[in-house]
Amino acid sequence: MAGISGHWVFAFGVLGNIVSFIVFLSPLPTFYKIYKKKSTEGYQSIPYVVALFSSMLWIYYAFLKTNTTLLITINSFGVFIETIYVGFYLFYAPKKARVQTIKMVLLFVVCGFGAIILVTQFLLKGAVRGQVVGWICLVFSLCVFVAPLGIVRQVIKTKSVEYMPLLLSVFLTLSAVMWFFYGLLLKDINIAIPNVLGFILGILQMVLYVIYNKKEKAILKEQKLPEKLQSHVIFVDEKNKNVPELTEEQIIDIVKLGSLISSGKIQVASCLHDAMCASAKIDNTPELQTSITAEA
């Protein structure tokens, strides 16, 4: 029976490595969007900094235990890829977000991890050391699963799933299942317990994605927005001439604005120097400069 149990432990460990590998790679579409926009606006660095810290902790914990080679392999890759993500984020982040990210890296990775190693190495010994580090890993693994809740809050507030990485939610849920059974069969509660919460939160994120994605599509359908308009409406910032990509929500606002203008609820007056001026360009329509004042 022990041999059979050992085979299942290895099987779930290998499956956990495979799924976790995909989890670590799932933010790639997000960073591709950041690369295209040359900005991290709308995205947060917290999940990547916490994931980096958590991977470092699990490697330390694995070295204190036995039969944990599979933990070392996947978390070594985690440290590598999360370091790249954080560096990429810092490169494209605005000044405020860059400073906040650097502070988090110093707090968690440098001070936090360094303090844990010093305290556990010099003040604790033997099995007690492994237990304490295990509980620390448990707490910060929970933080890894809780970190995306900031994005969940943003989805509920904006009623948009634009910045929710669905692939990450799906594979985090699968990863939680694999590592739960790995920890359960290994009789290591420090591995098993966090993945229960990981499964619940992963399901929650996927449910929210389905709900708000359907709402966005319903709004577009209700507005009956022409496809031609979606692909050709742009706004130009008169100060820096940047041409950002419009979201579906912005396009809907444009259509609503047009209906208000046509109904006479909004007055439109031409201007040259007003700070509220903008240029709108649809297909071959000439550029218009307008200052918009809404009636109370």
C-alpha cells in the first residue's frame, strides 16, 4: 500500500509540475499587451512579487524536508519566470507604480526572505525549523491565491473583465487540485491546506468572468454598435498626439454621447484652445474640434 501511495504522490507531483508550469506562463498574454501598449496601466505587480516570494519560500522549505524534489523543480522555474515578469513590469511601469513595486520587492524578497532564513537558521533547529517554515509557506501561499482578488474587485467595480487573466484563473484552479492531492497523500498539511482556498478562489474568479463577460456582450448588443464604427473610432490627445486603443466601454460611451448631442441634451461649440477639446475621426469624416458642455 505504501508503494501504491508513493506512486500516486509522484503522479500528482508530476501533474502539479506540469499545470504549475502552465500557470507560471499564463501571464504571457498580459505582458504582451503591456509590451504593445508600452504601459502597465490597469495591471498590478502584486501577484508577481508575492508569487516570487512564495516560490523562494517553498524552495527553502523543500530543502528542509525529504522527498520534495518536485517542489524544488517547479519553484525554481517559478523564481526564474517571476523575476522576469517583475523586471518587465518595472521597465514599462509609470514612476509611481515602479516605486511601489520596488518597495514591495525590497520588503518581501530582500528583507522578508532574508529575515526568515536568519531567524530559522540561528534560533530554530531540527523538525521545529521545518514546521515553522512550513507554516510560513502556508500563509504566503494563501497570499498568492488572495493576491488576484484586487483584480476581482476591479472587475466588480468597473463591470469589465478586460484586466482579468482568465487563463491564470483556470490553471490556478487546476494547480490547486493537483497540489492538494499531492500534499494530502504526502500527509503534509502545509502543502494541502492552501490549495483548498486556491480552488475556491479560482472558481470564484471564473464565475465572475462568465457573468461580467456576458453583461459586456449584452450591452454591446443592446447598443447595436456597427462593426465599422468599432474599428475606426479614435480619440487624439491634443497635447501629446498619442492614439490609444479604445475599449468596448469607451466605444459605448461615444455612442451614448452621440445620442445625447442629437437629442439636444448636450450643446456642442467649436473651439481651438479649450483644454477639453478632442478630435474625432470616423472613416473619411473630416476632423472636428469640439468643446462639450452638458446641461444639468
